[in-house]
Amino acid sequence: MTPAAFHPLARLVHWLMAVLILAMLFIGVSMVSNLSTHHPLMVELHKATGLALLVLVLLRICLRLSLPHPPLPRDLPAIQRLAAGASHLLLYALMLAMPLLGWAMLSAGGYPRPLQLPAIAPHDLQLYAVLRQAHGWAGYLLFATVLVHLGAALMHALVRRDGVLRSMWPGPLRRGE
């Protein structure tokens, strides 16, 4: 039996990650553009939130693979089904890659890592420069992908009115859903 909505834990993790990812994007942009006295605090907040997101995305992947989830509407055109699948794969890949790139960047730069995590890359300043650039570009790609995801969710809610957004909406569902 296929559910009409995602499992409550999957919805909770989705929305928690959405808030943290948006916060991270703003923290990351302000961190690199502002070298004020708040910069060290922003860096530590960015590291801690990145680690939390890494744990959450691993949990989210486990939930996605182990819990049944509602299918896309039957009348959704094939190209939109393909786009939905590809964009979700890209989102998961970026949600996993961003904290790993950050961790590797800190390792390569010889910087302290949250919770004294081990280095996952050798100390190499050239590698650090490459990873820093990759982390930045992946952040832009993540932001663009989140905007596309948000646009698709709004299209399902406001134009198609097919219940796709409602299936991931936080809180209790109405009877029969």
C-alpha cells in the first residue's frame, strides 16, 4: 500500500534541513563577504551547522530508502517525472557533498574541525584552494537547485493542486490523507 503522505519523521527531517540549508546559505555568504568581529562566530556556526546537516542528510537518505513514500501524480508528464527525479538526485548529492567538501577543505587547510573530527584530506594548500572554490560553486548550485525545488513545490500547490506539497507539509494531515 502506498501512502498519501511522507512519514512524519521524513517530513520533520525535510523541514529541519530546509531551515538549516537556508540558514547555511545566508551564513556562508555573509561569512565570506564580512570580515567584521563576528566573522569567527560565523565560521564556527557554519562548521557546526554543516556537521548537523551531514548527520541529517545521512538520516534522510536512510529514511528515503527504508520508508514507503507517495508516488508522483499519475498524470504528471514524463519529462516532469524525469526532471523531478533528476532534481532530487542533485539535491541529495549536493546536500551530501557540501558538508564533505567543507570538511575536506578544513582538513586541507589545516584548520580546526568541529568535534575534533579527523582530517579527510591531506594538508595541502593547493588542494585547499581547489576545495574552497568547489565548496563555493557547489553552494551556488545548491541555492539554484533549492529555488527550482521551491518553484516546483509551488507549481504543484498553486497550479496543479495535486497534493504533492501537502504530502510533505509539516504537521498532521486531514482525515483520509
